[in-house]
Amino acid sequence: MADAAVTDTAPEAHDAHGHDGHGAHVTSTGLSNNKLAMWIFLGSECLLFGGLISTYMLYRGRHSENLGPDQVWDIPFTSASSFVLLMSSLTMVLAVTAAQRKDDRNTRLWLTVTALLGSLFVAGQVYEFTTFYREGLGFTTSLFSSSFYTLTGFHGVHVSVGVIMLLATVGMILKNRIPGDKAEVVELVGLYWHFVDIVWILIFTLVYLIPA
């Protein structure tokens, strides 16, 4: 019954000009142009990280005896920073929910908390890289180190870009400068943020938890 109700009401949400109830252009898939563009972008990002992860898996055993994963990894520390990043997904969900309720105050609050948690994760990654470098694991030390720094570094850049997007969204909401549907904009930022978190779960599992 619920499915039938959804099916019956869905076409009414789009007018004859391909707009949804919020005025956004929609495609034949039922997604707005903005959401479809974000999904296509995330699909291309899957290919990028797929290539980087495959390269790391290929070279993770190419290191010297005293500078491999078993000698440099600090699993408890990385687990803690991973937990921080995963919690940011929860706060992002709260931000999207608040945006859908048109609650600007809580939307800004949860977006800011998400950005802080993301920044904390990036700071932990910088500390980790610095520690590895001081222990002798530079970018060109081995094929293992090159593929490791490239993979995790690219992910760190994506988290940093996400933090900038979050803070920019907070500023735009504060000044009421978001064009179109505000909830959709927050949802698009949330899609990107959840993608970054899911990629890290995959990286953390394959790189840190599964021995070479």
C-alpha cells in the first residue's frame, strides 16, 4: 500500500516542465540535474580510488624488511581517527535532516561539527605522516611507501575539500545566499561527505587491517 501511494504521488511532484516541488530541474531518472551530476562525479571518483587502491595492493609487499606495515603502523591511533571520521557521517545525517526541516540553526550547527570532526581526522593523518617520515618512511623510500602516501594522501585531500565545502555551506546559509533548494544543496554536500567516509572504510580495511 505504501509503495502504491509513493508510485501514485511521485509524478505529481514534477510539473510538465521537469521541475520538482522545490523548483529544481529533474531528469528522466527522477533525480534533479544537480544530484545526477553529483552521482556521475562520485562514479568517476570510484574509478580514481579503485586505481589507487589496486596500485597499493600490487606494491604493498615491495619494501625493506624494517620499514614495512608491521613496523610503522599504529593501529590503535588510526582506529581512533577512523572512528572520528565515521562519527562525522552521523553529524552529516543530522545536518541534512535539519535542512529538510528548514531548521537553519541546527543545520549550521551540525555542518560545523562535521567540519570539525573532518579537520580532526586530517590533523591525525598529518601527524601520522610526520611520524612515518621521522621513522624513515619517505615518499620515495620504496614502492610500498609511494603507493601508500599517494592513496591516503589523495583521500586526505578529498576530506580537506569536503571540510571547505562544509564551511562554505555554513557561511552561505548564514548570509542566506544559497540559490534554489537549500536542503538539496546540503544533501549534495552530504553525498560527497558520505562517499569520502565509505572510501576510508575500504582503505582502512585493506591497508591497515589486512596484513600484506
